[in-house]
Amino acid sequence: MWIRNQILTKEASKTSVKLISLFFKNYFFNIYFSKAPRPPQHQQRIFVFAISVLLLSHLVFSSASTYATELTCPKEIFQGGITIITICGDGDIIEVKGSFDTRDVYFNSTSLSGTYFGLLSANLTAKPGIKRLNITVKKSDGTKEMIGREIMVKDGNFKTQHLTVSKKWVQYSAEDLKRIKEDNRIVGALYRKATGTMLWSKPFIMPLEGRISSEFGLRRFFNGKPRAPHSGIDIAQPSGTPVSSPNDGRVALVRDMFFSGNSLFIDHGQGLYTMFFHLSEFAVSEGDMVIQGQTIAFVGATGRVTGAHLHFGVRHTRNKVSPWDIVNIVVP
């Protein structure tokens, strides 16, 4: 549809230019070279014709601008979902920015001229309902085009999980609470940092193969008490099993934490993070640049666990999103 509109508007533009050229040729010829008397009605008709041609040209070029940019995005997204959206237009697009439900949407150019893509996500705990996507497209001539869409966030219909653990993990001492608060402060500050550059280019891969012992989004109860929904997937493997980086990025944080034990966070740029919990040991350090498939750590049973496994999680602009969705992302 976009290509068809572009062809139509280009053809209309050519027609408009021909009409304008023909008008001025005849108009000035009549004014300067014709000796025949011209009644007032004749001059009025010429004037009306001139205005008509100019209005036609304005409509044509306005139409070309209207169809120059096209947004492709879903009409709905589930809680904890993440997906690709694209902007297609002429090669004169120099920048695209967006926001969805108070979160930034970062856009990057593709190998196709005039085509940009961004990641759009909904938090695991987002309230179902219609949310607004707003996009600003900046052109090389300085003009801006505003595009908006309404997207429905749908309930994920997540299942429930009941787990039994030591009382230490549900009844916290003053020291435990202090440690939990500090963990939350450090991780929260990390998620609020969004480096401007995308550090990955290939599709994401799973960091580990194995049996999934806990799915993403489960509404969890520990010793009968409700706790936060499960924000990742748990992959059961023996302690010491190597864990690979799912994509290129930078090691942003390595820390022993109360709930998640030995924890490692990778920054993939533009607010996209992957995290790995309950590790036995680390193979990289904070600040290291890592590549897809590189061993970054080893499976363990540290923190609040019922057995050895890897917790694999993803955050996008502070939204808790499904690891299954991120490994299915295909960049255009």
C-alpha cells in the first residue's frame, strides 16, 4: 500500500508541475505578446485557473507527505509481552522517537532505506486496557510528523504456583530487610539507566537448555503467602553447568543478593537488560563486554531456591517481559 501511494503521489506531482508550467507559459504569453483586447471576465478566468492550479499542487504535495510514513504495530499486546514495531518512509527520515504507556520506545535504522524498528513492551503487572503509542518522525528538512496509535494491553491469564521454603525466606529479620532494601535500590537505579546505543544485532538465544521448572508470569505463593509474580523462567540444570550470554552487551552488575543469590546483569543498550540468578560462580566481571554464546557464569543454588537452576529474566525500559518473547524477536 505504501509503495502504491508513493507511485500515485509522484505521478500526481508530475501532472501538477506540467499544469503549472503550462499555465505560466500561456499566462505570460497572453500578457506580453498578445495584442488582442482582454475583457475583465477573461482576466478573472485566468486568475481563477491560477488559484486552482496552485491549490491542486498544494494538495498533491500534502498528499505525498501524508503517505510518506507508515507505522506497523500490533493492535494488542499481552502483559509481559515485547514485540517489534516499524516505521517506513522516504530516505529523508533522520530520527524517530516514541513512547508507550509512559515508557520510551527507542528506534534504530535497518538495512532498508527509510525503515526504522523499535521494541515495544508491556509490563508484567501492567493494568489491562488501552494504552497510547506516540511517535515523532523527524525529516532532513527539519519538519516533524506525529503518529499515534491505541494499543490494547490484555490480561496474560497467568497460572498460580505454590512453593514451600524455609521460614527465613518469608519472615525477614531487620538485617534481611536492610539488605533487601539495598538490593532493590541498586537494581532499580540500574534499570533506570538507558544507554543510547543498541549493543546487539543478532537474534537472542537461550542462555541454557533444560527443563523449565517455573514459567514466566506465575502468580506465586511462598508458604501460603502471596509474593511478586515470577519475572523470568527457571531452567533446571545441575550446579556448575555453564551459562551463555544470549546476545552481545556489557556486564552492568555482578552482585550477591538476598533473594536471587549470585546475580549477573547484562546491558544490551536502550533500556534492554537480561539477568541471571542463583549462580554458583561468575566467569566475567562488571564492565566486561561480552558476545553472544560466551560463558558468563555457572548454574547454582544460591538465594531463595528449592534446588539448582538458572533464573533467566529480561527487562525492557523497566518493564518485566517474557524471555520467550525476546528470543523470538526478528529484526527487519
